[in-house]
Amino acid sequence: MTNFVPTPTVPAPDIVRCAYLELVVTDLAKSREFYVDLLGLHVTEEDENTIYLRSFEEFIHHNLVLRKGPVAAAAAFAYRVKSPAEVDAAEAYYRELGCRVERRKDGFTKGVGDSVRVEDPLGFPYEFFYDVEHVERLTQRYDLYSAGELVRLDHFNQVTPDVPRGRKYLEDLGFRVSEDIKDSDGVTYAAWMHRKQTVHDTALTGGNGPRLHHIAFSTHEKHNIIQICDKMGALRISDRIERGPGRHGVSNAFYLYILDPDGHRIEIYTQDYYTGDPDNPTVTWDVHDNQRRDWWGNPVVPSWYTEASLVLDLDGNPQPVIIREEKSEMAVTVGADGFSYTRQPDGGPAGEKRGFKVGSQL
């Protein structure tokens, strides 16, 4: 039985959206080539140890911090809250949970003011802030707009051993579930959760964790993603394309997964859907549905299920990784014992048989 995180008696902070990720990288120059020269993120500030980057439509100081360090890892998953009072609420909320909490009136990064960082019940370093420096929003700077322009930070994806435990904790924190993946035995393999009015601000992927699965940036159109693939091919770094391009079943978005020089996974993402109505329905996918992860039924490479980035505690040390005890999505859908289907027995034209893909075909 899942050991659920208790629900605090004090109100949860009112979260607006995911706002930035702080990543530790081991070679700042190589990371700059990847995020600025290849992907075109815009430099707000930089020094010999840190680069602050933002997307094309952003007006706050940064969406991504690259900080040079000895171990590649995620140092903070940062969320913007609705008002300064909500930073107080975040501090009270996590103190009641018994989590380690640190508050800095001058912030943890340049451009961000009064902030709370916590080691949350799942082992992730979360940050909550309101005060932030405004910078030029580049929305109409088409002289700077590239063919593969990244326009918004869209979401995080977190790997955790117990998805129902994480789901309940994030629902208490005010997140809502847009989609999930389950099986007939009641095992939950993943859940997509949002505060802004899109499919997710973060997702929970079942696996060994806590780890960062990926950070995702949006483009305006599918062709922007294809341009990134073409550019990576021209630069002879197509080996850093891990998966895609393709169309997700979950979220309906067009996607591409690529790996930075440290192996941090970046998703380029576009064209999901609106989730803002209070009765927006949750879409549940069968784990054996071959189109859940890729709408065209293309294979999910094993590394996508198994590899992820470490996360740090508030002292900058890697959090220990806990092994998932429940069934893994890869094990039940890939290999000799796994299976997946395209059509349910009653899902196709009259008399059509169920469509299977087995083993290496996945």
C-alpha cells in the first residue's frame, strides 16, 4: 500500500506555472554551444560559472540556469507563485510537512528575489518565488527569431518510484491531472499534472528516483522542431537525437528528445491542448496501447525509460536513488514478456483482429 504524504492543515501556495530549472553542467562552454548556438536560447546574463537563459516570449529573467559544477544534476525545479504572500505560504506548507526548508530574501539565483527552496517529500529540490526581474520580451524581435525558435518553457518531467504517492502530493499542492497511464491491475506508470492551462507543468514518470527525466521547451510549429533535427544533422551531432520527431498519444503534442553534453534530456514540444476548464476530463491510457507514447506506434528506445539526471539536495549533494518496486512500463511493453496492441478487438472495422506489436518491434 502506498505511504501517502500527509495533507498539511495550512493552505498550499498558489502556483502559477513552472518557471525555471537550475541545471549543473560539467563543461560550461560545451553547454553554451548546445543551448545558445544550437537551440537558440537567449542569454540574459553570464559569467565564468553561470549562464542565465530565457525563451523568446519570456519576460522574467530566465527559464534555465546553467551552473558549472562537478556533478551533472538538477539543482532546482522552480515555480512562480501568484503573490509575495504565497512565498510565505510555501514556507509554512513545507515546514508543516517536516521538509528541509531554506529561504533567501535575495533569492538563490540572479534576477529572482525572495524565494523558498525545499527538499520535498519525493526528494526533489523545489523552489517557489514571486519577485523577479523583468527583461525584454522578444516576442516581436523577428530579427532574432531562428527557424527552430524555442518560445516558452513548457514543463518538467520527474522520475519517481511511487507515482500514486507523488500524484496525491501534487494534487494537495494544487496540481490537476490531465492524463495518466495505468494497467488493468491498477498500477499507475505515469501522470501528467498542470497548474497553467495546458497538459502539464510537470509529469511523474514511474522509475528509479528522484531524478529529472527532462525539461521541455515549446516551439510555435512542427516545422521548428524539424529544423532543429536538420541543424543537428548538418552539424553531425544526430547521435544526440534520442527519440523522435514524432507525435505523442498522451498530450497529443509533436515532440523531439535530445541530449545535452552532460546527458541531460531536453524535449522540444508543440501543439498540446487547453485544460483550463474546472471539469476538464482526465484521459487514461492503457499501458499496453502502442500509441500512448508515440501516436504513430514508433518504438520508445530503452534509454528513454532508464536514463535520467540526478537531483541535488539543498547542500548540493546528489540525492540517493530509490529503486521502483512496482512493474516498469518498459518491462510490460518491451521484450519477450512485454506486449503492446494497436487495436482493441472491437476497435477496428468489422472482423478486424487485434493488432499487436511484440518485443523488438516496439
